Amino acid sequence: MLEARYRVKDLVNYPERPAKDYVDRSGRRRRLSHKPATKGLLNVAESTFWKMIRRGDFPEPTYLTASMPTWTESQINAWLEQKTLKAA
């Protein structure tokens, strides 16, 4: 059985994005839809998450495609356990 994989959007928090109205080049009024805030498994912002990887505080991703980094469930659980042990 394949192990679950998580993408960045599953791991990090994203702020709410309010709806926006604008006029496109042809003069039509358009509206960008509202997106609610989301909370990821790690409860950190995306910028903080990538800083943690650069510092070596979080495991390096495995890329399924050139632009799709993923982490296995075991990598995330091991990191969470290690973090818990350091805090104790």
C-alpha cells in the first residue's frame, strides 16, 4: 500500500483572501472569488515553512514533478516526534 503524501498546501496556513472587483481590458467587470483562511497540519505560514527547510529544520521534499514537492506521512510524523522530544 502506498504511503500518504502531503503537499505544501496541506501543511501550511494560508490567510483569508477577500473578494476583489476589477475591470478587465475589454471593460467588463470581473470579480475574483473569496477564499477562506486555511489551517495546515503544521500551523506555520508558507514563508516560515520554506525557511525551515532551507535551515535544515524540516526534511527535504521529494518532487513528484518539477513543481510539486511532497512529503510522506512518516517524514512528517518523525519530524513532529523529534520536535516534541526537543521541547520536553
